[in-house]
Amino acid sequence: MNIDLLFTEQGEAGLIANENFARKIAGVVFDTASGIFTLEFADMDFMDFNIPVEPEYNKYLDLNTVIHIGSVKDGHIGQAYQVPLMFSDDPYRNEIMKPEQPAHPLAAFQYFMKQCVIGQPAHRDDLEDEDSMGCILGSASPSSLEFAPHLARRHGLEIRPAAQPSINAPGMGLGGGSSAGGSGGGSYSAGGSESSRSGRGDHKK
């Protein structure tokens, strides 16, 4: 698995892999001394990256309390969510800053990817393979990425406008009927709302 650290122009950060993560990531720890990321999985296991972050990016990472996690293959986004970003030299940072997850995680991830402008390799399976050091997006532009079908369906549900109840809508026969042929029903409203904000970068293109 190859993983890049990407940023938007506003400093929002994400870790994007060239294949899906097999296990759910619970959080990311950044070691400010070594510049190395560690993924902490929900099953209590962990994974250390093998490429240090360039010092110039530290000031941008410090702006993030959560970090985007995702995968991109053949121009399609296969995973997309956000997890807390923690710093090794500031163990109480998230307790004080109380990071909040986006209300619409897929919309937030999509916006992040479309805004990416710069980045660097963060982990490579084979450090000796110079051909793998390029951006994991390959020739794809961040703005051209699309969700894989399973995420596209979820994204559509996530951003659909909320249904508005109609006072004049006919009853649905859900009980409370009247004596003369009418029945009292009601309308249900469901759904989500619109998207949120995003993040940073990919390799300079």
C-alpha cells in the first residue's frame, strides 16, 4: 500500500492510499520529532509510516484536529471518512480542542479532494522503487475524481434535501381513523442536508 499526505490551499489535510484500508482506522498520531505518522486501528493494532513529513508542512498539520482518510484507484474514490489527528508531543490537544466530525463526511471528503493542491509521499511499500514516489493519483486530477458506485449511492442520500411535510397531504392510514371514511395520518420528513468544508493537497500538478 502506498499512501500520500495531501493538503488543500487552506491547510486541510488527508491521507490517501492507492487501495482500500482493510481495517477501520480509529485515529492518526503524528510524531513531531520524527515526522512519522502512525495509524491506530479500531482493533488496537497500529501501522507506522516510513517516510517523514517535510518540516514545512508541520504548520499546516497543526491546523487540523481531524484528518481525511481515503483511497483512490483508477480515478474513483473507494473509501472516505475522517478521524482524529493527534500529536505525540501534545497528548491533551484533542481533549481541549474537542475535534468535531463533519456532519456529511462524504461531501466533506469530496470537497477536500477537489481542493487539493500539494502533498508528498507518506508511506511506500517499496522505498527503493523510485517509480512509486509519484502522486498516487497518477494522471488523474483531484477535481476529476468520482465516488465508486457504493459511495456514490451513500453520497446521494447524504446530500439530498430534507423532505418537507405538507399540511394538505392526504392521510396515510397510520391509525387514528375518523368515523366517516376519513383517516388521520401524517407525513414523515427524512434526509440530510448539504455538504461541508474540505482540505488540502496533492503533489504539485
